[in-house]
Amino acid sequence: MSRSEPLLCIEDLVIKFKVRGQTIEVIRGLSLKLYRGESLAIVGESGAGKSVLAKALIGALDKNGWIDSGRIIYEGMDIAKFQAEDDWLKIRGREIAMVFQEPMTALNPLKTIGNQVEEAIVLHEGYRGRDARERAIKVLENAGIEDARKLYKKYPHELSGGMRQRVVIAAALACRPKILICDEPTTALDVTIQAQILKLLNRLQEEYKLTILFISHDLGVVAKVADRVAVMYCGKIVEAGSVKEIFYNPRDPYTISLLSKLPYI
């Protein structure tokens, strides 16, 4: 895999939040490169800033948060400078898409599954009516959903957790983005369904030529899906390397501490 040209380059990123009258620095001078076609896992404890970083890449920070300094270079553009929603709409869903960790909150309970998958197709691809519907059904089928035409008219509460997560993945991939961010996509699933979702992501990565940014605190899952691992602590990347390097030759004390929590390596 070539390492010469990163698809996404984060340089000295600082993200701050205003909380109860105080300014809190959540991402602290973070730098990271994501290479085309790879699967990069960001690991760390809850509160390390992993999800905040993911949201920053699609312009979805909470209203009390902002990018204070640094750059996020994608296809020659510094998307950290984007302010208008119209600018982000050119990136979000079309170039960079995200699978959230809890599908029940990611999906609108008042809309059918089909309508929610169609939204991105209508917005970014220009399909309408029957064409958009057929495209959405095809995307659902490709996410491993049998009888997609029947499921198209169902609501989120009528589906199992694993099936809802497949729908979220289908919606994220509807416009064939180049980068797929997976934020703890298997956390709420049992072990059997978790394995199915990971297998699905591996297949879709190859089929869609995806570059995947996988966010997790579960090192066991990371070992199955990642080419490289970046360890995050207190808003910074403290160590990065191949899976083999991180798991068998960790250098940072925090990485060593994380690995010590595993029952075995």
C-alpha cells in the first residue's frame, strides 16, 4: 500500500468547546494522516476525543464547539476553514460519510427506512421518484439486507439492532463516498452480529474501494479490521503504527496500559 500521498491530512488540529462559561480544549494539536485504501483505527478510552474528531471531519460538531486552529486537508482543500453548510454538503455524504455507533439515534423514528436511505441519493445524486427508490433498494441489498423491497416501507423500531446498523451503513454508502468513518459501529451489538457487521464492512471496503477510519475502544475488534492503529489520549495521538507494531511492540506508556487490559494478545 502506497504511503506517498495521504487522502486526508490533519495538521495540528485544535478543537474547543464552550461549556458553562468555560472554554475547554478537547482536541489538542492533533496530527494524523489517512492513506487511500487503508483501514485506520483510532483507539482510546471514552472521553479521549475520538468522536469529536470524527464529527469535525464532516462538519457536525455540536453548536458549542469549533475548530480553533490547524488544518484538515482533503483533495487539496482545507475543510477546517469551512463555515457555510453549503460547503459541508459538498463533502458530507458525498466524499466523507459516517456510520454512528447507535443506529436507533442515527435513524429518524418518524421516517421509513427507504426514505432515509433515499435522502442522500436525492440530495447528492439528483435521482428522483422511482429511480431514487430503486437505487435505495439496491444499496440496501448490497448491505446484506434480504427482501429490501419489503423492508423499504418499515420504520426503525420494527428492525433488530443488527438490521438497523446495516441500514445506517447502507445510507452512508448510498453516494459511494471515498472515506467511511465508523464510530464504534458494533458497540451495541452482540458478538455474533458484531462479527457479521465487521465482515460486511470488510466486503464493502473492497467493493467500494473505501478508505475507512474506524473508531473504537475495543482493541479486539481493532485487531480484526485495521491496517494501522493510532492511539488517542486526552485529545492527542500519542502513538501510531501498524497493527503488529502497536500490539507487539508498543512504545507509549498509555498504549502499554491499554494493551494490558486485554485478556490476551
